Amino acid sequence: MMRFLRSAFVIARRDFSATVLSKAFIFFLLGPLFPLLLGGVFGGIGARVASQTEQPVVAVVSSQQDFERLSAARDQLGQALDPDALVKLIHYPPEPDLAAQQQRLLGTRQPPIRAVLSGGLDHPRLTGSFDGDPAALGQLRLLIANARAPEQANATILPVTTVRASSGSLAKVRALTGQIGQMLLFFLTILLSGMLLSQLIEEKSNKIIEVIAAAVPIDALFVGKLFAMLAASVVGIVVWVSAGALLIQMVKHGGVTTLPPPAVGWPGFLALAVIYFAMNYLLLGAAFLTIGAQASTVREVQTMSMPVTFAQVLIFGFASTVIGNPDSTEGLAAAVFPLSSPMAMIARAAEQPGWWPHVLAILWQALWVALILHWGSKLFRKTVLKSGPRTRWWKRKPA
Amino acid sequence: MLRRAQHERTADRLAVEAIDLVKDFDGTRAVDGVSLAVPPGSIYGLLGPNGAGKTTTLRILIGIIDPSSGIRRVLGRERPLDAAQEIGYLPEERGLYPAMHARDAIAFMGALRGMPIAEGRRRADALLAEHNLGDWAKKPIRTLSKGMAQTVQLLGTIIHKPRLIMLDEPFAGLDAINQGRLEELIRREARAGVTIIFSTHVIAHAERLCERVAIIARGKVAFDGRVDDARAKLSSIVRLRTRASDGPWRSAIPAGARREGDEWVFELPAAGPEPLLKALIDGGAGIETLAIERPGLHDAFVAIAGNRAAAEMGQEKVQ
């Protein structure tokens, strides 16, 4: 066993160094910058579009007193609704020629005035275009009504006794925590484990596979490669998180404290998230390594990558059936099926207390990592290392 | 059962033993009942044309593939990987990681065989310097010439001081100077007590280096034994030129003798050269020249493996 582990370590050390110390790894580390950059660019465009489609601006041509009452009514409504969702009011003192003032205001682009409210609160009159926006018109009616009778608009005092969480809200938000955990696991794995498809191409193309296969068990080769890539992926994740993109975002919004504590508590959930990421990576990675080991060329690997990605999405879809109902038949099936088990179990950790299911699941997943690797290495020995003509199951002659 | 018992009795005295190895690939029999016995400390050649089954036999012996049937025992172990730390292997298709530095590539091959990486690097530096490649120790493999890269791989094969070295077509692709260096390295390792098995399709290499050879043709071993024994399967050839064209001496010429120009060419009679010489002198032949040529390994190969196998060998480029 020690020799097996030492052999796996020799392979892992070589692969880890070759990956992490290569120039290409810098691009790998910079990889997440591209979506952030794209997010920034498209976010800017979106913000510009949003500013053009945001709530209408209404010019209020009235006395200062009327405008203040309208403005107070707007502030009051803003307590119940998102203030950004309310019409914007700008005060303009009345001019002698109202028609000319209205025409000038409606032609203004900064701010883009949609309508002019004149006549004060007693005889309000709206001039402008509100076609297709009955909500804005409704808001204005409400504001005028509240401004006319502010005493009626005062909110009834409603005493509130705060509890930490109600069952309804807790189940919902814990499901959200589980979903976020699942999504993170899925995206990190899909981003990082695809590399394993092409892991044996180098050895096969430069023929060093013969030297390795003559010196160490193929199982050790597979284990070494898998753990080397897991380690390289962890380095990537650590660098990304340290770089702060995710951290800053989380801190900005209050961090994980804004989410309700998962059923197993935050420390346990985070520990399980790390373990399940590793297991998810190892399980899918072992499968990818096995599939990729059959490929002889980069082109074959590229051809395989699309169905493999779709398979991952399917597995993710299956695992997401756990959300909201971990004890359902589908939820339990997703937890038992090895390839979806880590994602199903991280969602369970958010929603259900109890550690034994996780201990069992981790052992079960580890067993399947070993089985897939062993089966993959046997297949590799049988189909790739033999010196005679290759056997392909789709070309095998019927017996 | 009896063969197995015999095998177990003799295995301890052999570095490598194979009994009735068979390997089938999709209905094609690549190795057909190969049996070998390689004594420790010997230089042993697997001789045969390309496609004869030499590489497959070596791959079975080294443990890359398992035989369809038969027994193999390498350094006393039936699973060759169990003896991996004591074996060095140079495959026919050479390969190294192109981005690796030469010293790291050698140390990596040592590490695969259980040597600590730091010790491997230290030995790699010494070996590279010894082979005039010291300046290339920290250069990537991709910057080395083909001959240099092959030398690096060969050094990686012996870095961990193995007891058994298997070399598959080690001379292929090497120029004459490097072939000479490799021959010297093989002899030096053998002098140190290392068992060396190498495959080749070039008879000259086997003849110069090997004490024992196995001649393989179409997956079968046609001969396994000492090179001298292979040669001994053929009689020496006598080439005789006489001043007298006829006379009593003619009775000393065997019946199957043929004329090649002015010469008589015939197999040396079983009684040896002395009775022949006496009969020629007494019979008044007037011997002008008389040469007794010992048959070479090539002649033995033709006699053992047949003309077809020899023709296949002849079609390949002789280094």
C-alpha cells in the first residue's frame, strides 16, 4: 500500500508541478476575470438601458407648499414600495405662460420629463404621455389623494414582535442556501474537472506511458493524476477567493450572515462544502479521466467534451430535485446515485440537521471514487496498453 | 503441474524465466508459446524481425501487459511490478515530457522506481556529466537533439541501479558513435553483475554483445541458448584453392562441395581439419590457400529461423 501511495505521489507531484508552474496556469488563474470583465461591460450597458427605462419623471408646476405635501406623500409610499419604483417628482414654480412652460418642460431631455402636473392639489391636471404605464398614473393618483388628506395616509401603528425565524421562512431560505451551495459545487466542478479529460493525452502522445506503466500500477497513475488536478484546482480556488472578487462581494452584502444558518450550522456546512467539492471533483474527475484515457488525440477529447458537459448538467438537474424535499424518493435517489450524491448532500446539509447521513454519504462516495478509478485503470490496461490492434466495443465482431 | 514444479525449482537460479507464454490480440496470436531462461548477470538478446513478437514478449515480462496464458517470473516474482524497483526498462518508442529538464526527467524515472527525488537529481547530474551532457542538465528535453534525448532516457533507465535491465530495440535511431557508447554501457553494466535483456533485429549487435540469444520468428522461439551453441548448429566452411587441378587429393573433398571460381567450398568434415589437411598434402593438392570460416550468427539465424525470417531481417535497415 505504501508503495502504491508513493507511486501515486510521484505522479501527482509531477503533474501538479507541470500544471501549476506552467505559463498556461496564469491564464487559468485569470480565467474568472473574463466573466467578471464581461459582467462589468454588460452590467454597464444594462445600467444605461435601465436608466432609460426607469420610472418616469413628472414635473410638478405648483406652489412650494403643494409640492412639499406631494413629496411627503411620496416618501410615505416609499416606505411600502421600492423608492426606485416610484415616479420621480421635480418642482418648478409656475410661470405666467403655463402652456409655454409645459411645452418647454416636455421638451427637456435632462431630466427626461414624461409629464407635467399643474393646477395644484385642488385642480390637478396632467399633461404628457403615460400610455402603456397605468401603474405610474395610479401612483400619481394615490400621491395626490394622500397629499390632500395626509392624516388618513398615516400608517396604522402595528406592534411587531420579532422572532428569529418562522418555519415557513426558514424552510424557504434554507432551501436557498442549499441551492447556492449546489450551484457553487456544480460550477466549480464543471469549470475545473473538464481538464481531466485530456490528462493522459500527453503521456500517450509522447510515449512515456510505457515507462510509467512498466514502473507503477495504472491505478496509481490514475489516482496521482486525479489528486494532482484536484490540488491544482484548489490552488486556483484559493487564489481566486484570496484575490477578493468573491470575498468583497460577500462582505459588501453582509457576507454569509445575510443567509440564514444552514441546518448543520455554518462551520459544519462550510466544512461539508469543502469535502463535497472534493468528492464531486474526484467522482466526476475519475469518470472523465476514464473516458479521456480512451482518447488518442486532442480532437477526440474535444469531441467528447460536449456530451460530457451535458451529462454534468443532467446530473446537476437530478441533484437539484433534493432542494426543498431531501427525503423525497427523488431526493434520496439523488443522494444515493454516486455522481449526484455530493451535490444532493450539500443541499441536504442546508436543510436537514444530522451528521450520520453525511458520514455514510462521504464513505459511499469515496468507495465509488475507488471503484471508478480501478475500473478505469483496468479498461486503460485492456484497451490502450495492449500492443496489438485496439478493441473498440462499437467495432467488436459478434461472437 | 510437473512443469510448474520444475519451474519453481529452477526459477531461483534465473533472473528471468518464461514458460509457454501466449498472447492473443483480437484473435491474432502475437506470442505463441514463448519459453525463455535468462541466467543472472548475462547479456541476453531477443533476436528476430519486426513483428516477430519481441516487443510483446518484453512487455509481458516487464508487466505492462499480462499473458493470455503461461508463466513468467522476473527476479523471483510472478508479478513483475513487485520487482519494479530492481528493474530498468527502455521501451521501443522513446518518450519523455518535453517541458521537463533533463536532470528532472532522469530523476522522475528514478522516482517511479522508488528513488528519492533529491537523490535522483544528484545522480542525474553525475551521469549527465559522465556522458558529456552536463551542460544540458537544466535544459528542457524539447531543446535536446534526438540522440541526446535517447541518452537521457537510457540514463533514466539505469539511474536507480537496477539488477535487471530490459531494452527494447535500444540501438534504433542512434548513430554509430552513440551505438558504440551504448554497447560499452551495456558491457559495463553486465560486468557489474546486472542482467541485461535487449531485443534487436540487427544480428551484428546480438553477435557482439550477447552470451545467450533467443531467436524469435512469428511469435515462437526457434532457438534459446548460447550464441556459440547457435553457431555450432552449423559446420565450419572450408575454402580451398589448389595448384593441382586433379589427383588423389580429390578424394578428400566431400561429395557436396561446390566450386566458386577457383575455390572449392565445402563444410568442414566432422573429423576436423587435421585429417583433411593430411589427405590434401599426401594427395599432392599443392595447397595455395585454405581458409576455415566459422559460421556467424547470421548463418545460424538463417539455418534456425529460415530464409523467410532472414529475408525479413535483411529488408530492415541495418545500423
